[in-house]
Amino acid sequence: MGKIILLNTPIGNLGDVTGRVAEALKSGTTFAVEDTRVFRELLNHLGVSVLGKKIFSLHDQSGEGQVERLLEVLESTDLYVASEAGSPIISDPAYPLILGAYARGFTVESFSGVSAPIMALELSGLPPIPFQFHGFLPRESGKRLRFFREVGYGTHIFFEAPTRVEETLGELCGERPLAEVCVVRELSKKFEQVVRFKGSSWEAVKASVTFRGEFVVLFYNPESLGTSSGELRGLAEEILTTGANPKLLAKLLAEILDRPTKEIYGELNRQKRDR
């Protein structure tokens, strides 16, 4: 019985390939990859021959049939899995295969490497805790607007296509003018670009962004309980007027909002004084 080995490959600069991933690419014989052309280019960069290697395709349109075939391959050999760039799991096609492998008792390993969301977070200067990664946002403007209206406290990270990123940033900044925003383009490549600004300043900085290439967008939503969660605020005030213990209430809301208890306790006390 074989096992799955996830290979985290470079996201732009081929020099970022790790020694362990490079060795796996040389010694491995069976691969499932998102883009066979890009994978062969990586092998060529490392001076690795494709002779003797079986290379299967695994992408978003592969379907259950291809996943089933790869699980059958695992019965007799290790399977190395690589996306076009970065992690095979982060917004890439390996997740159904991993679920199937675990369901059948196969072992899964990961050979780490560069991750676009983490690299973008490092460059953004935004608070790293808490953060959430959302993959690609919906194509429909209405769904994106609802997401920006309802998103919670903390740093949020998402991918966006170059054809939609200008529109999406306009929506984000319109809904969240107080947010701190960072646009990261072409990570680890020659024309890497990092642009940081306040949501309310979008129109002034928009001309500095080149709308080509691959984008990671990050924003920090600083809005507190009193401004970002109207329903919860109303509920908190209602409970307080009936004599609820604010410390216990703060603990409850901290669990709901994934925020520090002391921070919420202070907000509840300020709300009580202001009434």
C-alpha cells in the first residue's frame, strides 16, 4: 500500500524549491499534477528527466472518476501530488483526493514549501492573529458585497483574478472604508508589488496598482462589537438591562466572535456608561 506525499512547489521563483521537494521530484516515479506543462518545466529546471515517470492529471475539472483512479494507483505505489504552484490544497485540486485517501486508510504526508497566503501575510504588515483565508471570492458582485458587509473582526486573505480585482477592491473599500488593505501582486516574481492603504484611500492609490498577474488581497477589519455586529450588540444591551453579569456575557461573546474576553468586557462597560 502506498501513501500520498503533497509537494509544495514554488509560486513564482523556481529557486524557492526546497531540498526535500527537489529530491522527491528526482526519485519519485508516480505523480498527480494540476498542470502537466508547468510540472515538466519544473523538472527541466532541476535537470530531472521525465523518463520512467508516470504523470497523471489532477485539476478542478477532473471529477470523481479521476480521483478514484488515483486511489487505485495508491494501492501499489506512493503518489506524489503537486499543484501548478504552492500548496496542492490551498485553492487547488488535491482536497477530494485527500478525503478519499483518509477514508480508505492511506497515509498522507506533506513536504512543505512556499505558501502564497502566508507569504502575503508576512509582507502585508497587517495583524497576523486572528486571520482567515477565504480562497477565491464569488464571481457575483452581490455575493461579494454581502461577504464584505458581514465579515468579522481580524485579518482576511483572499485570491482574486486580474480581470475582477479592481472591481472587487472597489467593493471592499466601499463597504469597509476603515479597513487596512494590502494588495500583493506577482509574489516572488520579477514584478512583485505590495501596495498598502486605508480603504477610504482606494481612489487615491488605485493608479499605483498594475492590474495584471496573480493577486492576493488582504484586509484588516478593525471594527468592534459595537459597529460590526449590530444584532449581537442589541442582544448584549438587552441582556444587560435585565441584570446579566457583564463578565459572563463577555465570555460568551468572546467565544462567538473569537475575540479577547477583556476587550469585549471593556466594550460592554463603555456601552453601559453611554446609555
